[in-house]
Amino acid sequence: MRNFHHAALPLFAAAAMASVSHAATTRNAVVSALAPVAAVDFEVFLPLRDSAGLDRLLEAQQARGSPSYHKWLTPAQFAARFGPTAQSVAKVRAALAASGLQVTATHSRSLHVAGTAAQVNRAFQTTLNAVTLANGARSIVAASPLSASGALRQEGVVVADFTGIPNRQAHSVILGPAPDNRNGPAGAYNYNDMKQAYDYPSYQTILPGGNRLDGTGIRVAVVMATDALDSDIAAMFDHELFTATTGKQPPTIEHLPIDGGAPFDPNSGVSVEASLDVQQVLGGAPGSSVTLLSLPDLSDQHILDAYIQIVDQNRWDMVNSSFGGCELNYTRAYNNGTSFVGVLRLHHDVFRKGTPRGSPSSPARATAAASHAPASTISAEASTPSSSRASRPRRTTRT
């Protein structure tokens, strides 16, 4: 998760991005001022304390021989050690309330806030616009840099919404029906293909603790836009006679919509990726408990909301996030005629010069250190286009 670098910029950087990206976003879009009474909700992040200490802890947790090796913090322990103080949270809550904004939820290092567009405009001295792109996608983008004052500025709050930064990409493309993988190098992976490809030991192997070597007792969260179909999962296992071989029914998943989620779309590469993610996890560990956190889209807002849920609920041992935000996403050809190159240059410039002292780091870092105590960990996979990935056999999900 430490690779998720856009998650929370200092307010000045996020606001500057909003200014640059607004011009790019609106170039091929329908733009109108958001109605003053329109309901808006967003996340306000507070800075972490002792960022240098957190960096040392993250290193120590992965260093064999360290007293902290694989000794994870609970969210409560993380908040007590690195989260904002109760005094800081109280000041920010009061400042938001003074602007008419309501705090609807409190998390380990952020507040979920609701109000009207007019209240947000006043609190952050901006104008929120409703933007509809040529492909029908809608978002709320600040027309000018966000600017906080008073306690909000003093406490160094971060608002990661309203920037107009392009969504992450899943990089899965539907090329057509896949042939049976026994008849060529391309095709779908069945559950036992994973065993063969990676030379897994037998699922019948019993670990010292008494569990089978099939993921039993492990809980995995998959973060991806759209849902996946239970029937697709069953088809992958039934194709290879899983029940006849093991005496068990094909595994199923828990479906957890975030911000309303989105249904499975058989014509969407994102839905293909959601299906692949859960199928590959269960193919390697059919005894594991998998939860798909289904997002409406791969915007930073929804991704962060999913990560916040993962930290707050603290019931998963591993996290899979299979999407990316590489530089290709910022070019005009990749974004329906809209160029975000200016935003990309600004982002590189901000991080090359360094983040101002006292500004918060990515909230996603919290999940790298905080997890179930004492025996579990939260980790993440971030997928971006690469030659190694492109050279793998093409995979498609059965629908």
C-alpha cells in the first residue's frame, strides 16, 4: 500500500492539482456549478504523528531478526502511537461545525464530513463544479485551489477529493472468448492450473497448527471496482471437478459494496479484473475467506473509503488491490481526449522538492503497519502495466 502515492497530498498540493486538472478535465466535458444545496460528502485527513518513527517501524516489521519482525499493531495501537491527538481532532471538528459541515464518522486518522456544496465552498474558499465527461462519467471538481484557514490550516488537514485526477485503471481488456487452455498457450486459469503453474504442495497437507495448506483461516480483502459473479467462481472450480476431487462445494465470496458499489458488467475490463482477482486468490487458497470490496469506480475517493473500511473493521489478513495509475493514464489518447500531463508534471515537481515538514503522508500507510495482533498482516498488491505481465497467457473469466 505504500506504493499508493496519490492518496493524500498536502492541502496546497491537492488544491494546486485541482486548479490544473480542472482546466484539463473541462476541456471535453459539460461543466456547471454544483447547486448550492447539493449534498456533498468527503474525507478530511489529519497528519500522522512521528512519521519518521513510522518509517522505522515499517522497516523493522519486515527485517528478520528485528524485535518488531512481523509484530503488527492493531488499528487502536496505531492510532494511539501515530494518529492525530484527541485535541487536534476536536479542533478540526469544531472548525468544520462552524462552517455548517457535519462529521458523520470518525476514523483512526480522518473524519468523514457531509454538507452542502455552498458550505464546502465557504469552508475552503472554492467553487465546486459538476463535471460530466464525454463517456458519461461524472465527478465533482474544485474550480480553484482549496484554501483552508484558522484551525483547519493550523492542523494541516488534507482533502483528497475534488481534484479531478483521473481514475486508476485495471488494465484488463476483453479480447473475445478464450480457448480451452489445454489447446494453446492462451486461456482461463482453472483452480488446479494455479497449483501446476506455481508447483503448490497438495491441498491435503496439514500444517503444524492443524489447518490444511489451502488457506484455511486466512481472510483476504480484494479491492476493485464493480462486483464479481459467484457463478463464475463455481464454473472455474466445477470445470475441474473440484467437488468430486475434494468432497467440498466450490468456495464463495462475501460481497461488500463501498459507497454503493457497482454491479458486474460482462462488457467491462474492470469487471474482468474483479473476477480474475477473486478467482486467482481462491484458486491458490480455496479454503480462504475472500471479501470483494466493490467500488463504484477507481477514483481516489472510493479507493480510500475502501482502505478506511479495511483498517476500521480489522478483520482481514491480506489485501489485494490490482489496479494502477501509471503515467500513461495522463495522456490525451488514454482519457477520452483529455490530457493530464500538467497534473503529472506538478505531481512530480511537488514530490521532487519534498513534502513540507509536518504535512501528512499517505493514509494508506496505516494499513502497512496496523493489522490483527499478533499473528496476521495486511499487505497489498498494486498492478501496473509491465512487459512481464503482458507476456503472460491471456486470461478471461467465464460469463
